Amino acid sequence: MTTAAAPRSGAPATVLTEALTCRAVHVTFGETEALRGVDLHVAPGEWLGLIGPNGAGKSTLLRAIAGLVPHDGSVTLNRDRRPAGTDVALVPQIPILPEGMTVAEYALLGRSPHLGWLAVESRRDRRIVASVLERLDLQRFADRPVTHLSGGETQRVTLARALAQQAPILLLDEPTSALDLGHRDAVLDLIDTLRRDDGISIIAAMHDLGTAARFADRLALIDQGRIVADGPPRRVLAAGRLSTVYATPLNVHTVDGEIVVLPAPRSRQENGP
């Protein structure tokens, strides 16, 4: 474990977590190259936003980091250690919710990587889950079936399972895709608070570019399986670059200090970027 750089105001003075490095990560599905030699580094306690058009490779990169798809190249933590099941937690875009399982039982699945062969959950495991449900304001749903939840509740329950894993690296695949505007920012604010409190690193595939700029420390723009830009949001979100990658004219504005990406006026769209 390493000591992170000084966090933002309001965060703990010292954050202990893992750095993650991808070197020449390549994923192929049949004849399709989903990732083409991705190099990436995520610092301890950092929020990295993955942006890019649909099919660019964002979800595939998250799944490669989590060890869920075969890949060439390497994904390592500090001192070139390969991630174990306790190191990385993934919140998928479309979770599998088993019939008949309660919210508490589903969140408890997050403790599975910590259990030995044929071991059962301990009182400590259950205390961790209870604490996570409380932090996410889900304790009142503990006995409700996971299949009887709203979209926003389901997203929080899926996050609860990942947080119960207590992994130093949290992977989020479109974490607010099922939420309206109000709930979207509330969930992302909560994730950011947990990041600061617990010192976890976050890698999040994010659809809305303005939201990605607001929450991420750094953005990686992916196009056709390659990272074409990587850096601070204001540098990555250049109108010309985005218009090329998204294949439509886009404008980048600053409104009340926040970055906003909007389609260009129709007259410009007719003439191209």
C-alpha cells in the first residue's frame, strides 16, 4: 500500500490505497478488436472517468481490469502485483438480480472474495454489510427482494454489494444510467464522499460528458478501442476532438464554472464540424 498525494479539501489527510496500471491491454472478441493496446495508470485515491461513444471499449476495459474477459497485456497493482478478488469491485451497468434474494443477502455477496473454501459469512461480514446499507440509506430495504426495487434503489443496492467487498479500486459502468437528474447527482456525490472517506480509487465509464468533467479528476477518451486523449477534463474535452470522436458537431461551454458539452446549432451541423 502506498500513501496518496494530498487529497482535496475536506478529505482525510492521508489516504492509503492501491495504484493500478494497464500496459498494452488488448481484447479480441472473434475478429473484433475491442481494445487495442491500452496503456493506463490510476493513482491512489483518484477518480478516472472513461468517456467515448457507444462501443468504444469502455465497458470492455472495466471488465478486463476486473479479470472478467481474457486479455493480452497486463493489469497490475503496486509492485506489479496482479489484482486479486479482494482488490477490485465492479458495479455493472446491468446487474443480475437473483429471484428470491433480499437486499441484505445480495449485499452480502460482496464478502464472498474474502471467504475461504466452503466458509460462511461471519458476524464481522454481516456487520460490514449492515454498515454499508446504513451509509447508502438502504437499511429499511434490507429484507425486501432485490427484484422489487426501483431503478435508483437497484443502483444503490448494486453499489452496496461492491462497497461491502471493501476493495481499494471501484469500477463503475455507467453508474447512473437508470436515474433521473436529481438522483444521478445524489448518487455520484455519495460515491465521491465514500471515495474521500475510504481512500478508494474509482474508474467509471460515464455517458454524460459534463457530469464526467464535474466528478472525475481525470478523463480518458476512448475511441475504437484506443485511448485518444488522457488528462484533466478541460484539456480532454476539446470541441474539435469530441466532434471527431462522436462523429457529430459539438460545442464546449463553461457555465457557472462547470463544463457543458452540447450539440452544435443545426446550421453548423449541416456544414459539418
